[in-house]
Amino acid sequence: MSPRELLRPYAAAFVSRFMQMLQYRTAALAGFATQCWWGGIKVMVFAAFYGGSAVAGAASPMSLAQAISYTWLAQGLLVLLPWLGDPEVAQAVRTGAVAYDRLRPVDAYALWFARSAGWIAARLLPRVALMAAFAAAVLPLAGLGEWAWQPPASAVAGMAFLLSVGLALLLSTAMVMLLNVAATAALNERGISAVVTPVVIVFSGNLLPLALLPDAWQTALLVQPLAGLFDIPARLYFGQLGGWHALGALGLQCFWIALLVAFGRMAMGRTMRSLQVQGG
């Protein structure tokens, strides 16, 4: 069997889930409106912080324009945050339909991974496009250019950013898969999400750019896996990582993807071997 034929069921699972999620246009618009609201609040907080102290602005590792662009960037990429598992998997666990995936002649982990990746990508692309149109185009036309989403530092930085976002999608999916496996083992995803959510929000850089946290923490913050969701793409976007440092950052994302996928496959194998489905 050729590699193309081997990948066909997983590609079909990705495309079908992607197209299914694109139908929820009202949910996408509601999420976009909410993210614009919170993004505006965070932008005003940054403007007050930087404007309140000239010393703070001069000593900061990020300029006000970068902090504002980071805010809109984070709002556009918000769905990459792995603070909850795939709801389709959670429902299958509750109803017992997860047993069907065990009977399919495909790799169960790869099938779930493809579905989850399609679920994330379908929510990501429309919101990024809407956020870019609003923050990069509408705000300057409205006379709020200083609060707008600024372009990348260079064309090379923009290309590195796009590559990093693609890796962030895979990294997010690998983390979601861990939540899927945990939900399968616990038979309920709510408690897991309650514990994971604050950790993800803080260490991904969504609450506050990691560069604004204490200097002594920077190395540890950069190498931990959640930095690959927001912080590394943003540093590449602003040109703060270039040359070998940019390649090292992309390599770090690849490392965490490979490690989390390997760990997720092992955890899923152990969970599925002990899984019991009751009913009839």
C-alpha cells in the first residue's frame, strides 16, 4: 500500500471535520466579537501602563506597538489554546461510541489527531482573518492607527511566523490529544479542563506576553512547551529571533510536538487496553 493510500483516511477525517466546523459561522462571529472586546480592554491596559511611566516604557523588552500587536495576535490565535479536549471525543467517551474507533482498520491515535487538527484549524482560520481585517485595516481607517495590529518586522519574519503558526497548530493538537486521552481515562473532561485552563492561559503568554515577565524566568519560560503556541510565533513576528535563534525556536516547537505525540500515543495505548465499555 502506497503512503498516499495509507494517509487517505486521516486526510479524509481532517477535511470532513474541517468542513463540518466551518458551518458554524454564527459561533465564529460571536467568538470574534468577544475577542475584539477583550482585546480592546487589554490594549487600553497596555496603553495606560506604558503611558503612565516613561521609565517603564523605555526599560520594557517590548514597545507599546509590539505589545498591542501581540494582543491582537494572541486574540486571533486564541483557539490554539489547549484548555479543553475535542468535544466529539468527550461525547464519544460518555456515550460509549469510542468503541467504534477501536474497531476501525486505522490507527486510533492518528484518527483522533486528524479530527482534532481539523477542529482547531476550522476555528482558527476565520477568526485570524476577521481579527486581521479589524485590527490591521479597520482601526487605522477609524483613526486608531496607534492601537492597530502592525505588520511583521520583515518579509522573512513574516514567513518564519507563518511556519511557526503551522507548527503551533500541530503542537496544540498534540496537547489536545493528551486531554482527549485523560478524558477517556477519567470518563469526564470537566475537571481536567478546570485544572489545565489557568496553566495554559498564563504559560502560553495569552494573559501577559512572556517577555514582560521577570528576566530570571525567561529561559525556563521559552523552553517550556506552551511557549510554542503564542510566544515563539510572536517573537519571530517581531524579529526578536533571527538566524540560528529562529531555527532553534522552530526546532524547539518540533521537539515538543514529537515528544508529546510519542507520550500521547503511549498513554492512549495504555488507556485503550484497559478501557471498558458498558451498555447494550
